[in-house]
Amino acid sequence: MIELDNVAYSYSGDALLTDMSLHLAPGAFHFLTGPSGAGKTTFLKLCYGALKPTEGSIRLFGEDVHSMSRDAIALTRRRIGVVHEDCQFLDHLPVAENVALPLTVSGQASPAQTDNLNELMSWVGLTGKFNARPPELSGGERQRAALARALILSPDVILADEPTGNVDWEMSQRLLRLLVELNRMGKTVMIATHDLMLIRAAKSMVPARNLRIANRTLIAAGADL
């Protein structure tokens, strides 16, 4: 689904990531670890086509990103749901409209999508927050709204960048359970995190691969958790 082959990424001539290879297979579950500044966010951006490698190749669903047009990458990215750490929303719009924005932008909004939106909002525990504005949400509610927005187009892959970084342990567990459930539904999941307790908590829920960025490259940091 997403394949990296000897990928490197340099910024202003300085190598940030080098010699990185990975195959994200259907139904896989990965944790991505590494210290702050190691390049986890950059790595995820490479995985969903927001950045192109300066060396090596990346294939998204069989297509090399170097040969893809901007429009082709945008279409492909509909199959990849991304949960950003900073959870940016349009504060003047209700939460439900923020969640549905990918449908609107992609021209897929329709009355038939209303039931899907209702079901998704219920699944993430935001049934009573349809008309709330983003500033009215707690940190955990914002993260769950961000997850719902990432899922609204029914992607095949979910990439989550520090999804539990700004919430308490109880909410971290709840978000983890949602991501594990998505994986059990056949979705490929990668979570970038520095929270080793979260990774240990996943041990009884899902077989996962633990990867680590160290010395600018990707290494296996443990087998099945």
C-alpha cells in the first residue's frame, strides 16, 4: 500500500532522513518512535505524499510519487487518513461541519452522507457535540474529532502523529482502542508516538511492529509487542 525503498530526505542540503525502507501492508499496525526532532512527522509526510524524497522511491498504492502529478497525489491521499498532532479546525464552523470538510472539498458531500456522519460521530463519542464549535471542545474531544475527520472518506490507511500527546492517560487509552478497532476492521495503522506506556498498553490488544528513527534512519525497535 505504501512502500519506501532506500528513501532519503534532505532540507536545505542537510540530510534529515537517510536509507529508509518500509512496506506498509494491508492490515498492518505500526508504532513509530524516536526522540523529538528525529523526523517522525517528516517521515509521515513522506508516507502520505506531502513531501517527496530527495533520494530513493516511494510508491503509494503502486504509483511512484515522483511520476505522479499534484492532482494524482491529492486523489491518492483520499485513501490515507491523517491525524495531526495540532488538530487544526475552522473555529467558526460546528464540529460536524469540520469533520465533514473532506467530503465538501472532494465534492462528495450529499444527503446520503448524513447517516455516515452521524454514525461516525457516535462511534468516536461525539454525538452531543454536532453543533459545538471547536474552541468549546476538550483536548480529548478535539483529538476524537480529528480522528473522525481523518476517517470520513473511509481511507485504507490511518497515519496518526502523536494522537495522544495532549490528553490524559484515560483518553489516550480510549483513542488507542479506537485505532485498534480500525485495525481489526482491516485498516492499516501507523502511530507516531514517544509514549512507551501507550505502546506497552497495546500489547494485549493488537500485534504491532515497533519502529524507531535513530541516527536519521529507520530501524526495527522490537518485534511483535
